[in-house]
Amino acid sequence: MYTVKQGNTLEDAKWKFKSDLHTHSIVSGHAYTTLMENIDFCSSEGIKILGSSEHGPHFPGGPHEAYFHNMRIIPRKIKGVTVLRGCELNIMNVQGDVDPGFERFRKVMDYCIASLHELVVAPMSLEENTQAIINAVNRYPEIIILGHTGNPNYPIDQEKIVKLAKEKDIIIEINNSSLGNGSRKGSRSNCQRIAELCMEHGVKVILSTDAHINSEIGRFDRSIMLLDEIEFPEALVMNEPEKLMRYLHERGIATDVD
């Protein structure tokens, strides 16, 4: 059985990881807490940055595009929590199309996650899944995070996607939900291989919860365990608030946020 070495591990550093950019509220249609309940939880737990990233409008039960357009009214800081305006875009096809209506709200977004979802697009071949991600990233500079790329239902050319992330200076998420017993079962080996490739190529990763209830926000236990097993360097993990905001500002994102 693998034993994590003591000292200089992500487990030791986890107190710094006070950002979660992949979270959902009741607005996504299948989550169970409100945005304010999510913010209250973050405030009580010392989480400094909350990214609210509802599913794009084409996801069953997802919010209308008007919801995203109106996110501009959300204060940047509430109860000591910085709130970032995000969206988990649905990649629709091999051409890399995303949710209809995105063109009308894209300017409001601080960032977007791009993901493949079974309820939106049927799994394709490895080559098609890979090309769909490449095309979406090339078309939409708002995509700065690739969501749950370890999903075994959507096989991808892992090295090609990691090299794409390196070229575009975007982030691959390590999705804590994918490593549990819920959706996307069988993701762990894929996630580990992708993380190893990120380490090899110097690609940034971000720990995410994909939380659909507030009590899960900021819980990265399974992701940290996986990364510690391969001795993944803390320098490539983007959850430290100052590091994350510096990256966003360098990309011209959320420049009105301290």
C-alpha cells in the first residue's frame, strides 16, 4: 500500500487551497443549495474565492442565458468571500460548439469551464472527443479550465489535451467528485495519468469539488490524496487565492477584483 511521504506534501499545504471554481447552486436544476447558502458556507469555512459555475443553458434544467448575463449585479465580495462569475459550458459536438446563447453573455463571464456531459452530447470516439475539446478551446478564449477530463465515458488523447493546455496556458481540473462513488465512476486511473502528464509538461491544475451542495465546497480530500501519491508539485496547483488571482489578472480576467 502506498504511503505518502511526510513533509512537503499537498496534504501539508491544503490549508492554502482556499479557492473552489467549480460549484453549482439550485440554479443548475439538480443542486440543492442557493448561491447565498454557498457563500455563507465559504465565509464560515474560510474559503476566500468562490467560483459560481452553473451549467450552461443547454444542460437539462440549466439556467436561461439571462441568468448569466445578469451575474454582473452580484457584488464582487460578500461576507469576505470573493465571488467569481463562471459557467460550465457544454461542448456540444466535434466542431466545438458550446451552449446556444453564449455569444450574448460571454462578456460578463470571468471564466468558463468546458466539459462533455452525457445529457448533452453522446460519447464519441477518442479522436472526436479530443477534437471537440481542441476546437472549443481554440474558438472560445473564455475557456480557461477543462472539466472532468478523466471521465472514462469520453476517452481522449490525454497527452494531446495536456499539450493543448500548455500551449494555451489553461488549467486542467482534478475533479474531486469524479474520484468518489457517484458520477463518472472509473475516472481515477485516467485522472492519475492526466495528472502525471501535467507534471511532465508543467501544466497547471486546479482542485475542484464540482459541489452540488454547499457542504462539499472546498473538500479536496480525494484529489489531494491522488496527487500526493505521484508527488505532484504544489507549484502547479492553482487553488491558493493570491496565485489564482495573479493568473487571472495576467490573462486580463476579473481585473476589478483585488
